[in-house]
Amino acid sequence: PSLTNDASYLGLTGSNILVNINDSGIDAGHPDLAGRVLTVDTNFLADPQGHGTHVAASLAGDGTMSSTVTNAPGSVPGARFSGRVPDARLFL
């Protein structure tokens, strides 16, 4: 079985798209999101709960570091997962 889901969905990448994320914040330093998180309030550039980062990565994570995750129950070790629009920028 394939260990990747990084094929483009309907040819969509999210390029030139800005998506608003209303959640617990986003870990702007996460390698799968780095350089694409924008905000007017730097308090949102941290995510102590992790939920906002999870939502953001499900949508726009590029999958760069997903193969290093070792604590994801149900996931195959070494798998590469990206969001549906991995080129989108995120706004909080």
C-alpha cells in the first residue's frame, strides 16, 4: 500500500489562497506550515492545545515532516501526509 496521500485533489493546491483559521492558535514554527502563517496578533502563533495546528495541517500542511511522526495511533510509521491545499497561506 502507498504511504502517501500527497497527490493533488482535483488539481487544487491552494496557491494564491489565504484561509482564515479560527481556533486555538497555530504553531507557526511547525515545519509543514512554516512561512505560511500570518496574523495581526502574535499571541496566536503558539498553540498550547494543538487543535488549531492539527486543523491547519489537515487543510494546508505540506507533509514535509509527517514521516518523522512516531506517536500517531493508527498511522503507518514513515507515512507522508499532506493537507488538501498544501500551498495555501493561513491567517489567524
